[in-house]
Amino acid sequence: MKCRVCRGPAIIDVRRHNANFCAEHFLRLCRDQVAKAIRQFDMLAADDRVLVAVSGGKDSLAVWDLLTELGYAADGFYLGLGIGDYSQDSEGYARRYADGRGLRLHTVDLPETHGFDIPGGARAARRAPCSACGLSKRHLFDDAARRGGYDALATGHNLDDEAAVLMGNTLRWQTEYLGRQLPVLAARDGFPRKVKPLVRLSERETAAYCLLRGIDYIVEECPMAAGNKHLAYKAALNDIEVESPGAKHDFYFGFLDRASARFRAEVERDRDGLAPCERCGSPTDAGVCAFCRLAARAAGPEPVRLSDRRVR
Ligand code: FES
Ligand code: ZN
Ligand code: ZN
């Protein structure tokens, strides 16, 4: 197995590109793919200040590392979700990565700051843990980027994530989600710009990247994610990819090229009518935003208003 670039001994095959690479040229491939995604989708300007949502896992640490390598001023943001040892361990990985490289990591602890953790919040709101988690992350990442005056919020979503989300949205024809599933979302109404610089790299590649760069990351999946459909879609796509290398890439990038614009109208429709949340000031279309409602339910029973009662 020889490296496509230098013909030296290769350490990894990338079947999607029908090529093998040595360590040096694999790392260069990763940087080139991220730079290409940033250019292709106009994600970042050279002098943008970027906040990276860091979980302690391979993808978020890889994206932070790659952005820094490419010369962007990128700080990290870690959100403690209160999921027992898992949260403590993942924070440790994020902290060691940042300290080891002299990078700045902001942290917020959900239980300390907002009085509830994800298992408790999910129970109180009768939501699946991943849904309470996703809602809290979106809200608090946006909030941190806004308060810190960052130009963009970067997340570690890779090609496997995006293809799996696309598969889930397509299976149920969730057209408004399809209209919003883009590698970059422009800033608007108090929301920061959101970018996914890893969309051209697979999960296997981000894992190999971390290994070669000496980045230690949390390997365990979140314990609350068991039974999560996203993981099932990923597994199904992996089976397809074995038979048909490049299928994930073609599925996702074909969607962006040829289908995504058809769903944009739905997104435009719900653009109007955002006002600051009565409790936290974040933009919302509901008076009190979904995160503040989750926090209130987690804090205890909401008083029942007379008008909410059913009259028999
Ligand atoms: Fe969000 Fe597990 S990381 S529920
Ligand atoms: Zn090489
Ligand atoms: Zn709010």
C-alpha cells in the first residue's frame, strides 16, 4: 500500500477517494478538505473569531485543532450536561487538550448554572434525553457565542453525521429540517453564524486524524444515546458505504447541490416573528423560549392556569 502523493508506505486507505496516504499526506488531506469546505460554503473569513463547541470527543477536538492549524482564532466552549462520570470524563479531555496547547476553553455547567441536568430535565419534560440535550446545547452554544462576541460557532459534525441526519429527515420527509440542513447557517436575529467545517471528512478520518496528531479524546458514546436512531442510521449507511464507497458523500453533497434549495421556502416562512425571550432574552417565536420552558419544568411543577383545564 503506497501513499498516493509520495509513494512512501501508506498508513490509511480512503476508499472514497480511491487512494492511500502516509501520515504526513493524510494530515494534509484533512487540512485541505477542511479548507475546501470553508471556501466552498463561504463559512469563515480569515479574521473571524470562532467559538468551537467542544464535547471532548474526536470530532470536536479535531475541528478545533484543524481550525487552529489553518490559522483561525478559535476558542473552545464546553457544556457540562450533568451526565454522571461521562460528563466529568469528557470535560477532562477537553481541558487537557486546551491546556496542552495553550488554547482558551470556556466552560458552563448546566446543573450549576441552570439548576438541572440532562437526565432530570428529560424526565421532567417527558422528552427523550437526546432531545433535551440537543435543545440545551443549541441554546447555550448560541448564547455563549453571542455573549462572547464571536463571529461564528463551529461544531464537529462530520460527513457521517450529516448523511445520517439527512437519512432520518428524508425517511420521514421532514421538509423544514431538510431546508435547514446546511453546512453553514448565516447569522440572523441574534443567532450567530453556524458552521460545520468537517463535512468533507468521515468519522473514521477524524479518528485517524486525532490518533496521528496525538489528540486524546473520549471514546465512549454518551450513555444516554443508546437506542438513538441517529446511530442506527449511521450503521445502515456504513453497510451501504462498504458496498458502494463514496455513497455517503454522494448522498449528502448531491442533496446540497440538487435538492436542498427546494426545501428552503419552508425555512423562510418561519423566519418572521422572532422576539427576545421574556426570561433570557434569546430570540424566540414563543414568548418564553423552549430552553427556559425546559428549565422551568425541570425546576418543579408549573402552576396550572384555570384556562388550561379541560371542562368536562
Ligand atoms: Fe446529549 Fe448524550 S450527549 S444526550
Ligand atoms: Zn505521502
Ligand atoms: Zn429563554
